[in-house]
Amino acid sequence: MEEKQENGLQALMMKASHLCSRALCEDLKEQGMSPGQVCIMRLLEQKEGLSQCEIGKYAGIRPSSVSVAMQKLEREGILERKMDPEDTRKSRVYLTEKGRLELERFSCHFVESDERCFQGFDEEEKRKMEEFLRRVIRNLEE
């Protein structure tokens, strides 16, 4: 039986995104991490001292999912919460040294995933693909 061709750019982008994500998720799962946990870690690497609410907002993760992911990361010593000096009702979240080391360890998985996804593309094609995707993102974020 012949496989049905995907029609339209959105359908192709969705399928490519799904397949890339699935491969990365399987890889992360083998390492004992979820994509949400790694997303939180990467976000904190870029912007330390966020509140739990801000993490959910920036990462696009539901508050209940952020809470569960953060509890696991905190238990494992990957992140820590500290009282906000300006508002003691709030806590701020930071990566620990162990968290930074874990993130470094996971970075090779992202590189390998990119290599697998873009196998057979030359550098110019990858650059163009990145440019096009950034434009799509900009269009949708405006």
C-alpha cells in the first residue's frame, strides 16, 4: 500500500517537528530526563532567578507540569529555590553546579539530534532552513 503524501507546508513542518521531537524525547528518556525538565534547565541557564510562574510562561509549560518537573529536578540537586530578597513570599529558581554539568552532558544529545535530522544537508541548506524557520516564528509571534 502506498503511503499518502503530506500536503502543504504546515503539514510537513508539523510532521518534521513531531519526528525530530520524538527522536530527541526517546534519547532524553534513556538518560532519565523529560523534554520539559531539559527545557526548564536550558531556560534557567539563559535566565537565572526566574519564578516558577515565569518559567511556565517562558517555556510554554502548564503550571502543574512545571511544578512536577521542578520537584524532580530539585530532589536530584539540579536546581534550587532561593527566597526573593525583594519579596519573601516568592522564591527564585537557579541551576546548581550539578545542573550545569548535567546540561553540558545533554548538549551532545541535541547536537546528535540535529545531525540526525539534517543528515545530507550542506551548510548553506542548514543556514537557509534556520533563516526560514526564524521568519516563520517571527511571523507567528507578532
